[in-house]
Amino acid sequence: MNTITLSDRRYLKIWVLLYFLGSILILPTTTSVGFTTDLIHRDSPSSPFYDPSITVSRRLVAAFNRSFHRAQFFNSRLSGVTNIFPDPHLADYLMKISIGTPPQEVIGAADTGSDIIWTQCKPCSYCYDQKLPIYSPDNSSTFNSISCDSTSCMLVPMRSCTTSDNTCLYLVVYGDLSYSSGELATETLTLQSTTEGVSLAYPRLVFGCGHRNAGKFTEDQNGIIGLGGGAFSLITQMGSSINRKFSYCLVQMFSHVERSSKMYFGDDAIVTGDGVVSTPILPRYPDTFYYLNFKGMTVGGKRVEFNTTKPTSVEGNIIIDSGTSLTFFPEEFYDRLELAVRLLMKDIQPIGPDEENNLRLCYNRTEVMDLPMMVAHFSGADLELDSMNSFVQIGNDLICLAFVPVDGVVIFGNIAQINFLVGYDLIKKAVSFKRTDCMKL
């Protein structure tokens, strides 16, 4: 396998050669390229978590439960608890990457609510069982520990130092008190481009080499791939090599046709063409999350304004998150939104709340001919939602509103984002949406 280093775009022709050679393309962070990789829903047949014996209804129950637990985490972070991160087993999507030279495969939770990248690491003081081999620094020629007096170490919220060689140690604690601890290091991270058939290697990325990891981790997942806005996330560390742009297109959950969702980087991540709407990403604490300004919803022509008296009326009042299934609204706004839906569907008697899933407004599916069209209003962007974005079918008999009330954080979840190409431009500080049939990508 050949290895070639690019320094500028004069070497673009080499890309074609690498396509045929199936080689690893080593990219310095100043070189800009575009590529695509798979984003795997944890309940899809492509996922290591997939269990064919579990019904679609039970998978939905699990997804909704993860959403509520994840919302609790966001509340903790926004209330000032700085050292707690989202539970890894709560994220809905996974990514495959490789760490080291030669590459060692990692399947991690792809999480826009997390920053740090980490994997289990030999030698283990304590490691949970995993199916893939545990990453070994001794088998990699590109592993380097980070010293305690480095800038990178100073950015770690919970850190300490070894007395023997001044190595920087990290500790990450999650909402369920699971944790990972070990040494902070740099390594080459490799991603497989599904469109070009080329592996792209990024040298000297900071990650956590976890020698002690415990909690609700499973054998099918051996790390975290943070996609948030903080200093150690994969997106931030890729930097100018992807022009600080990424996007994703989420397929409908549990569809009859198996197709992975897609994640795009750099030039491939640009969202253009007819129907694109964009809204600003707004600065708020913590910088891990992507904050937008939500203005309200239109239900069948009736607009419901987001003029809540809660603190969520400030700029940057909603978090867009790929890891949370449901969309969470403040209770007073949700009540007005639910009333608008009830009035529009006044000829159909709702079924009492689906207590198992904590969904308040449900109907008998056989009685519903047409579901109301909805529009989510953001600053500068009106997002037209299909019924699959605003309602979810549970079993054969029940269809429920996929929005829920919460006393706390407001989250625009991934059901509302299905079949949109969602692009993040971190230079322009904007999120763009384009209605897309993600199954066809």
C-alpha cells in the first residue's frame, strides 16, 4: 500500500491514481478535500448493536428512552455542570474510524453533543469487554503522549499528570457515571471515503487513550467520536482540511430498505441548490453544542409563536442534535402547539397519552387520513416538515406527535431532520437545510 503526502492542490491528479491503488491519503490539516462516510444508526442491520429479534416498536421505545435520558444530560451541562458528558450508549449513530499506523479499527458513537475522541487502550488497568481488538499504542508508529505542560493538556476539564514522565492524563465522566480515563495523546486517524474508495489519514489528532473504562459501555462499541464544537472534537481538529464544513443526511429509521445515512466533509459537505434555507449558529456556553434561534411552528396555516417566558427565549434558544430522536419544547409552548394540532384534527378523537413512550398526543392510525403539514421557523429559515418529521408510527395502531414537553433544554432532534441534507459551515457560522431523499444518496 502506497502512502503519499499532499501539500497543496497541485497534487490533485494523484487522487485519481490513489482511487485505483486503494491507498491511504495522508492529509495535513492545511489541505482541503471532500469525502463521504457512512453514519450508521445503532438499530440498523449495519450496526453491531442490531438484534433482529427486537420488534420495531421496541426499538422505538428504546430510542425515545435514550432521548429523555439525553435531555437530562443537556440540562446538567447548561445548568453549569462542566465535567459531565452525554452517555455514550445514548447516541443514535455510530461511525467507523481507524487509529494508528498501521490502522486499528474503532466503532464509536458519533455524537454532536461530545467533543473528545477516545478508545480503549492497552495496557488496561480496567477495560470492559469489546468485540474488536483493543487499540495498542505499541503496535503503532505514530502514537505520541502529550506532556502535562502542553496547550492541549491545559484545555482538558479534568486532568492530572504522571509523576514519572509528566504525561497528561484525562478523565471523562458521563451522565450515568460511566467513565474513561487514561493518557492524552496524538495519533493518525483514518476515515474511509465511501464515494472515492480511498482511506484518508489525518496525522497528529488529539485523542484519549483509555486505560481504565467502566460503566454501561457495551462490547459492540469501543469509543467515542466527538463531533461537537469544542477543541478536541473530530470536526474542530480536522479544521481547514475540511474547510470547517460537515453535513449529514439521515434516512428514515427502520425503513424496509436498508441504507446507511451519510456524513459529508469538506467540499462534499456544501449544501447548495434550490430550496436551501440557512440559519445562524449562535455562540453560547458550552461551545460543544450547536445553538440555533427558534421562532415558532406553523400547523396547517396557523402559526404558534415561540414567545415563552422561560430563559429559552434568549438568542440561541435551541440545540440541534443528531443524537436525540425526539424534539423537546418548553411545556407552555408545547401545550399551544398540541392545541393547534388537536383543532386541526378535531374530527378525530385522540387516544390517551402513550405512557410507555411518554408521548402525549396519539391517534388511531386507521382513523387518520391526512396529517397536518408543519413548518419549523428559525431565524432566516422556514423548514417545511413532512409527516415523518413530526409524527411517528408505533406498531400497527398508533401514530403520535414526535414532539414532547420538557422543563429545561430545547432540542431539535433527528426525527425532525430525516430526509434533509443538514450542513454545518463553521466559518460562516450557519446551518443549512435542503429537502433530500437520503435513500438515494
